Amino acid sequence: MPQFVIERNMPGVGNSSAADMQQASQTSCNVLRELGPDIQWVHSYVTDDKIYCVYRAPDEELIRQHAQKAGFPADSIARVRTIINPMTAE
């Protein structure tokens, strides 16, 4: 299944409490259950003012539906074409 990176501009999000992060995660998971098995949240990176999420989905539209239903921004959605890491150099 294609993988996507979603950039969410959320000023101050890095200062969110653990309870806030838990609530946001629960909201996301509830919407994912509603949308069905074709979309999966892999993980997210939280920085000071943005969250970068990695999702698997058949297309960008399903990612946008998730963001809209969950009330999260999806400022940029990019399909991952390949993954590289230090092992790629060998």
C-alpha cells in the first residue's frame, strides 16, 4: 500500500501535554476505525510547530478525508517513493 508523509502546521504543538497528545491520538484512531482498514497511521514526529505523520493509504484523498473528519490540518501530503537509510550506502 502506498505510504504518505503529511505535514501539519500546528503552532506550539511541541508544548502540548501528554494528555493532549493522547486525546489527539484517540481522535485520530477513532476516525481511522470509521474509515476502515484501507488507511493506517504508522507514526508521527512532533516538532515545535508541526507534526509530520506517516500513513499508509491507497490514495491522497483518503488521507484528506481523515484530516477533515479528525479536525487536523493537512498542509502538505507527499507520497513516499522510496525509503533510504544508512544501509542504502552499502
